[in-house]
Amino acid sequence: MERILIVSAADKAYRALCSVLTGGGVRAEFSLARSGAEARRGLAQTEYSLIFVNTPLPDEFGHELAQAAAHETLAGVLLLAAAEVSDAVSEKVELDGVFVLPKPLDRVMLFQALRMARAARSRLTGLQNENRKLLRRIEDIRLVDRAKCLLIECRGMTEPEAHAYIERRAMDRRQTKRAAAEAILNGEA
């Protein structure tokens, strides 16, 4: 179940947005933050899939919070602003990946923006997972290279011999090259 944070000074707006979303088939755990500071504390403690910021907030307008949330989380961020200022606000935040919706809300536009925010979140999550895999591979390569250097220095092997030794050790013990390299670095060679 997804978690949705709604940042709004007005309880009435919070209840109305929850009602529209659940009426549209959204199944989520809703949380309310009544100010930008409260929302920032909540973002530090909990991971949300969607964040709605209903401007203005009592301690700030709200676009700064939306920008921070877009940069610091993987959540889709939707900013609700009065129709008169929505274009100006959109110019400030759209490059940060924040979707701006003019108030009063149009139900069709709300659900289109919701789908786009979910799609953007899905894409970001995929990119983050790919980044983690690449960082893990880089760390694996570094460990294997360190183990090779140790074998070259301590056992007088050449680089191809050290490489073959690590591969053979991994194969013989049915473990990854990373595990074999870690064992060599830990003196278990």
C-alpha cells in the first residue's frame, strides 16, 4: 500500500483530497502535515510515494518544500496553487520535477497528474536500482583488484596469474569473485 503525505494548513482541504483520491480508487495510507516544518520532519522519518503540497502553508508558501521533496525523495510531488499564481509557481518548480495543479482542482487533471507522478516515481526507482547495481559492481571490481595486488606483491604472481587464481578459487568454492577476493584480503588464501 502506498503512503501519501498531504501538506495542508486546512483540515477541510486534507479531508476533501483524501475523499477524492479514495473515491477514484486510490488505496493508500494518508498522512497530514500542517506546515512545511512538520512535513520536513515527516519526510526525514517516513518514505512516501506521493506528496501533495496545498499552498500556501503557514510557515512558507510551499514551493520550497516541494522542490526539496523532489530532490531528496523518490516521491512524486504535486503542488496545488491558486489558479492566478499557478503558472508563475510552475516556472519555478517544473525543472525540479514538481507537478503544479491550479486550484480549484479539476478531477480529471488531478488523476492525470497523479498517473504522471507515479510514472516518474517508477522511472526514478528503476534508475536508483540500476545505480545501486552499478555501484555494487564497481565495489566488486575494486575488491578483486585489491586481492590481485596482494597476490602479486605477496606471492609474486603476475596479473593474469592472480586473476586466474581468484577465478579458480571462486569456481572451486562455488562463490562469487567478490567473496573469493574478500577471503584473500582477510588472509584466508
